[in-house]
Amino acid sequence: MINGTNGIKSLSRLVVLFLSINGNIGNPLMSQTVQELVEEFVPQGATVESLRSVDPITKTETKTLAAKIGHLRRKDSRDIAFIYKKGDQLKLRVVLNPQGQAAILDRYLPGTFLWMQDFSTNGFQILDLNADGVDEIVTITSQGASIGAYLNIFTVRGGAFESLLSNTVAVGGYKFKFEPHPNRKYRIIIYGKWTEKENSTVDVYEWNGQQYLRSNGDFPQYYNAELEKILQEIYSREPKPAPWRATLTTQVVGIYIRQQRYPEAVRLCNDMLRIIDDPILTVVPKSAIKEDAAPEERNRILAWWEVNKIEVKALIYRLVGDTYKAAGDLQRAEKEYQRARRLEAEAKQRASKLPR
């Protein structure tokens, strides 16, 4: 907890940003100490999140006591901002005019911890992203490394939070890059989780004068090489299990949808359905059946893989439905979802009749 005298013990988990129109980084203008600010403005029973770095070789972790990252350039204000946790929920808190009649702004954040990238926390930053002379608050949070991270960008306007992202939360990134342009505006590049390559960018966001919008016009320079490699694997003439190709297809369709390349997504799915029905290209992995398996056991395993193939086809139809839905054709999307539901029901019925 951070309250009363317990605040001293919790400073190892503390990050407080001093934000002021005239303040320089590392030169807080507040008369209160960090401890006093925490004791006054952090809710009882909460802990303040720290910024951390980990040495990848020694695994030694370093926590920042009070990271003076930036200043929020607003009229006559000396504001502070921090992220705290109460239970499993993260919250962003900005205290406006903490030395006067303080006003508190709170915003729930997705996930349960601040994001670490390249072995250091970059999930809480202050940047003037759109070159308007007012700093923005950037938060990147997550609930687990396997599901990526969530990006939020806030400004304080009219005494309230305002999101500068077109869809409030961008989900699925494993690496975030804030790339400055000659006009001093930043481009935001969110790299996908399915590969470590630099050209695997999932999304690019550009400032349009009012908010950050997904703008993938320059996308090919980031992703084409890796995407072409994955497509070659999908269309490989080597025999592969159906789930293996389906996993790669799901990744590529997701990219196509984000780029609004709907015809290519549908074409890929239709190709996948044909490949799944090809007995030469779609096979049961050798590891699934032991060499000394009895005929009954072999037949049982093959039957289960037939059920699995039906489930994979249902997944592909769902991807087609998702594509039409993203394109705005809800009627066609529902037809594809109905096909998926019929196959799912068929797979379930077949599975119920098989020995376990």
C-alpha cells in the first residue's frame, strides 16, 4: 500500500512524472516531495507502478524511483501523472493543479501491467506526438506476453481526458516505435507478434490533424518480404497438417483485413479450403500415429483428424465472414458464419460418436 508512513516503503515501485509548462526534464517545479505527492494523491490501498529495466544477460532488474520523463505543456498548470494499481486493475491518474484546488482525472487501462520492450518499461511516456505544443500521455499495457499489448494516447483538454487514437485501443503489438518526422510529428509503428522481423509491421498510425488514424499506405516497405515468406509456406506443395496451414492463414488474413485488402483475404481462404480437401497436401502428421499402433487405434486417430479437418474448415469460413464484416457486407458475412456454424456442429456430432 502507499498511504501514510507506508509511502516510504513503496518508493521502490514508484514512477511520478512532473509535468509543467515551463519545467525542464529532471527539474520539477513542485514544492512537495515525491513522497508527499504520493501520500496525498494515490488512493488508499493502491500501489504505484514503477519503470523497470532488466539486464538480459545477468537478469538483474533495476527500478526507477521517480522518473522525470517529461512535462505536460498546458496553460499555467503544474500537473503530475502516474499509473497505479489497485487489485488487478491499472489506472492512469492525472492531478491538475496539485498545489491549488486539485482536480483528479482517472482512466482505467486495459491489462494488468506496464509493457516492457527491449528489457525496459516504455509503457508510460510523455511525448508531443502531433507537434501542437502540448504533450500527450502514452500508455502501453498488457495482460500477458502471449497476447501482445494495448496502446493508448491521451491529451488533457477542457479538464478531461481525450483519446487521440481513432479506435481508442490498438491491440496486438509486441513492439512499438515512435518515429519522428521532419515536420516534428511522430509516426507510430506497431509491430506484430508473429515474427521478430522489422518488416512484420502490423499497423502504421499517422496524425491527420485531429487524431491518429491507421494509415498503411506505406505499409509494403515494412511487411512485404516477411508476408511473402509466410504465403510461400501456406502454398507449399509439401504435405502439411491442416492446423499448420490454418494458423498461418489466420495471421495473413488478419493483416489483409487491417489493410483493407479484402479480395486477397477471401481468395486466400478459398485457396485454403481447396488445399484442406487435397489428400496429397493435407496429411495427418506421422508423430500422431505410433508405428506399432493397432489397426483399431490407427483408425480412431485418423477419425479424430477428420474431425479436426472439419473444425479447420469452419475456422476458414469464419475468417471469410470476418473479412466481409470488415468490408461492411454484413449479409454475406452472416452467410459465411452460418457455414462455419454448420461445420462446427458437424464436427461436434462426429466427435461425440468417436471412442476416446
